[in-house]
Amino acid sequence: MYSFLVSAVRAQNGTDFPSETLPLIFLTFESVLFFITDILFIFLIAYRKWKKTEDATNFQYHSPIFNQLFYCSAACLVFNNFLFLGAFITDFDSTDTFIIGATLLFILIETYTASLIGVFFASISIFSFLAVIQRIVILYLPSYKCFVMGFVQ
């Protein structure tokens, strides 16, 4: 999510340390995060498929919370991957109007999602916290189970 910073540094056309090294550092950092988050999300999808086929008869009380957590994680991953791949084509010095338009589009999306990414991370944290609380109440306080999972017959 550093396409604006990378584009701004590239536009200076300098040969000093920041102009050559900062875009490389940011793109390397984003590349590492790109691969780590994608691999972990693939593991999450595999675990989710395995968990569904493992025991179809056992009712999962915390399943709605984890579904919301999964969808919020997927939305964050899609935004980050889109912006990561867009960082490679952004360039203010280009004479091609498509590249300049794509650069402005990525910067607009990045500034819009920069505020929303905090909401996504907060919702992931809240859903994780609620799942832990729900699990603790179900396992250790079964008389209060109706408060965290509704009135199940």
C-alpha cells in the first residue's frame, strides 16, 4: 500500500540514496508480505474446507463469528493484493495516459482504503475476541451459554 510513496520517490529522478533505494525497500517489504499473507490465507481456506468435512454432525457454535472473520480477512487480502500489483505499474513520469490514469486510480483507491483498512483490522480483532469469549463461556460457563449463542433447544 505504498504506491503513492513509491511513485512520488520515482518521480524525483534522483540518483541519491532515497530515490534509488526507498522504492526497492518498500516493494521488497510488500513482496514479502504479499507471499506470506497469501500463503497463510491458502492455509486458512484449506483448514476451513478440512473442518467442514471433518465433522458435519457437530454443531459449531462459533461458526458465524469465524465466517465474518474469514470474509473480513478475504476483503483485506484482496485490497492489499490489488494495491501490491498496482505498485509495479505506477509511474508519474510516464508519457502514456493509461499509466498515469492507473497511477491516479491506485492512489485514489489507496487513500480510500487506508482509512477503511483500520476498520477491517478492528473488525478482525473484535471477531477474534468475541470468538475467544464465546469459546470460554461455552466450555467453562455452560449455564451462561445462552448469552453467547442464543437460546438453542
